[in-house]
Amino acid sequence: MLLYQSKIWREINEEVFGRNIWEINLNSSIKWGITKTKRFKNLGFNIYQLLGVNAVFKKELLKKDIQYVTSKVFTNRRDIYLQIWRVNEIGRCSSKILRKRGECEDLVEKKKDINNFLTEKIGLKKSFYQNMPEATVEINLSQSEDDIFKDISATSKRYIRKYEKNKLALKGVDEEKGVSKFWELWNQMAQKKNISIWPQSQTLKLINLLHQKKQWWLFVAETPNWDIAFGAVIIFLENRIVYLYGALNPAYPWSSYRFMWHLILWSKQKGFEIFDLLGVKSIIAPETHTWSDISRFKYSLGGEHIEYIGNFDIVHNVFLYEAAKIFKNLK
């Protein structure tokens, strides 16, 4: 996953969220991380994140790697923990298989074995708060349009064909009014699904930054009466399109299928090679997971599920770590 150590993601964290950025030389490569400071009265408590890095998958080397990182990051007892998001690819599974069977047995076993190794042999904690997705779905745009369409589920194909002639205008939006309309729709969807999203002010900052860098587009599907039926923020990253966020108007439930199909075709026509749908639930996550619905939708578009090692915590202050877990569960 290229996004989380990319220059544009660093700029988003620094300029949009105002986070403190630090660098570390990890296995002869400069990586960057962020510090989140939680304040209680006059005291600051620190959570660190090092996202989008590969692991050296040998026990002694990995332990040495972790010792080195913690020696550079932790400085006092108010440092709570460091979350490391590892992007080693565990394996792939066709979305078709996941639609039919619900799981890929070999990949499930691999994931469980790696989780056990990292928690039992290395002593890491599985993150109680998943900041970054542990899996994604990628569509190979170098295929023909027919082959991409064949991989889409039968239900999604019916929606695409049935509503092909509906008068929806697919267009890019960059003015503040259009961005605000998208955020309102996104917020309504997030509240319904109990998902946290960025505040409107930060979303506007994000759009302004991406607009300056010419590395993004906000696409919306508008109805004849100017309603937004569906919208999505995408980022251009080398040879790929990254589908960052999307929002559906419940009054037009079918629009997402047609919208995504046109977005896939637009990306292919622009010469991109990969359409990265970004976040789906882990292959071992239960069906009650918050991302189950969005995962099923993304699988319906075809492509491959890609599973990564995922998020693990290195605990520095056990008492504060347990308190943070309790506070998270109470929210």
C-alpha cells in the first residue's frame, strides 16, 4: 500500500491535521511517523504511529528492529504506545471467491498464524483501534473493459445496466459549496453506520491541499434537481487511483454501482493501471465488523482482496494503555 508512506499522505497529516512528524532510519530507509498528543489538564500523553512499513520476518531481526524503534521514539512515562502498521502482503484472494464462499481458507490460516507469531513470540499487542485498513481490494485496469466487467457481480451488473440511461451527471467538483454538499452526505452516512469521519473544516482543508497539488479529484453524480446521488474523493498516486472516501445518498441506492463503474472506466482511460478501493475488513474479521457492508459492496466490483499484516501496538506504559482501551470502549 503506497499511500501511507507517500509524500502526499505526509503533507495531509502535517498541513491538514497539524500533527507532529518525525523521521526514523529503518533498515537503511527513511520512514516517517506521527505523534498524537492527548491532553488531560496540563499534561500531555503521547501515542505514536509508524504506518505503512514492511517487517523483516525473522524473529531475532524483528525483535532487534522493534528495540531500535522504541529506543528512538519513547522518551518518558507519558508515552503510552507506538502503533506500527505493517504492509507486508500476506496473500490475495479473488473477490469472486469471497462473494461465493465468504472466505479463503488458506489466507485465513496464514493471517491467524502471523497474528499468533507477532503476539506470542514477539510480544506485540493486536491494536485495539485499527487506524489503517488491514486489507484492500485492487482492480487491475490493464485488463480489457470486457474482462473488468465480467469480474463484477451479477447484481451489480444488473444495476449498472438498468440505470445506465438515468440522467446522472458525473463531474468533478472543487468549489467550496460542492465540497460542503459532499461532506453533509458523507456525515449522514457515517452517523447511520456509526463510523467516525473528519470534521467539515478538515475536509475542506484536505480538498484545498489536494487541489493545490493537482493530485486528487472529488467526483459527484448529480441528479437533474442538483441532488448529489453519490460522491467520492480519489487520489492520484503514481500508476494508481486510490479511492479515499465515498458517500451514498440513500434516496438513490442504485447510483453507487453506476457511479463506480464510470469511475473505473475514467481511471482506465486516463492511463492508470490499478484502481485501489483502499479499505475492507480483514479476512478474519467477523461479519459484525463495522466495515462488513462496505466490504461486500467493494467485492461486488470485482478485483482481488489483498491482506496485509496489519496494526500492532508496542506498549510502553501498561497502565495508560489499559486506560486508553477502556476510554475507547466507552466512546
